[in-house]
Amino acid sequence: KLKPTCREVHRLVSEGMDRDLTLVERARMRLHLMVCGACTRFNVQMDTLRRAMRNFPLGG
Amino acid sequence: MTAPDHLHRQLEAMRPQLVRFALLQLRNESLAEDAVQDALIAVLEQPDRFQGQSSLRTYVTGILKFKIIDCLRAATRERPIEYGEDQSEDDVIDALFLADGHTVDMPRQWGNPDQTLEQKDFFRVLEICLEKLPAKAARIFMMREWLELETEEICKELAISSSNAWVLLYRARLRLRECLDLNWFGAHTVKG
């Protein structure tokens, strides 16, 4: 209940792009991201992917 | 050359690229050709609607998106696609994590997104990665991230549950991330 795994946080990062996370889910994810470099990088990668698609196919 | 002639030539020059993008979403050459044709005709019929606030390519792509959405809706009504759970796809997720839920490897640093998105070559690699996605994954991913449809609308169109959609989108993102990681970020020196 207190410490989500990277596996759960990766899923929440992705699902957070498609639905409103609950307050509990968001809190768990944010707390984990504060201390986990791997999940923070994954979060940046997903943000980059979304921004790229918003510019696709033009880009540059 | 008259203005309509000039516009016509510009649109014809764009056609091959537009068909490629429509094909990414529709996965059917004749449907893609039809969607692009409809979009180009819409522009030619009302050239005054293009105000020049964006590039012509951006304007035409915007119209094409709506044509593709119409096309998807018609195709789904005529020939529903089976979007059931595919257990073999779980490998995509399982491969990332250890038994205790931690990541197997530290994800690569992707650097500054602004710099990445300024590079045309990045978008060429992204296009190749999208083409490599399995058809079902590509369709739902493009509906969400390119056509910018809400999840509820996607679920309605594809007759799938929300939880199924979230899992399909998650897998598609993981596949794209892996492809970009190998073919773009792995091949370039990334600065933070």
C-alpha cells in the first residue's frame, strides 16, 4: 500500500496519459518518482513520445 | 501560374507523404488513397478557408485527420476488429521488470525533448517505428496520440473495455519506446 514498484509506476505513467488517475494513484506515483531515477526517465520518455506525436508527421 | 494552379501543384506534391500517414492509421491502401483524395478535394473546393496562420501542410494534415476518423468509423461499423486479450503481448511488459517489480535496466537518458523534436531525422525514425508496430497496436495508438481521440471514444469505436484500451496503449508505447531507444537515442549522443 505504501511503496509501489517500478512495474506499477510505469503502468500508472502510461495510464495517466489516457485517464484521470485517482488521488491515491497520483500520490503514490509522485512519491515514487521523487526517489526513482529509472521511473523518472521513463516518465520523460513518455512525455517526449506524446509531444513527438503531437508534431507528427511534420516535425523539425 | 494562377493561384489555384499553384495550390493544386503544392497539394499534389504532398500527396505521397499524406498517403503514407493515412496508411499508417488505416492499413489499407485504397482507404488511405480515398481519405487523402477527400482531404485534398476539401481544400481545393474552399481554398479561401486556408488563412495562412499555419503552414499549408499543417492545414491539410488537420483536414486529413478528420477524414481518417470518418473512415475508421465506417470501417469499424462494416468490419469490427477483434481486440481481445493477447497474452503473448505480455512479454513486452514482463521483459522490462525483475520478479520484485524493479526495472531490469536503467532507461537511457533521452536528453532535452525540445532539441529532439527540432530534428527532422527523428521524425523519420519515429515513422519507421510506427510502421513496425503490430496493426492493432498501431491503430489504437494512432487513434489516441495522433488523431487525439479520447479513450472513451476509442473504446466505443473498437468495442473494447477501458482497461483493455489502457493495456493496449501501454504496450504500444513500450514498443515504440524500445524502437526509438535502439534506432535514435542509442545511435546519437544525447545531451541533457
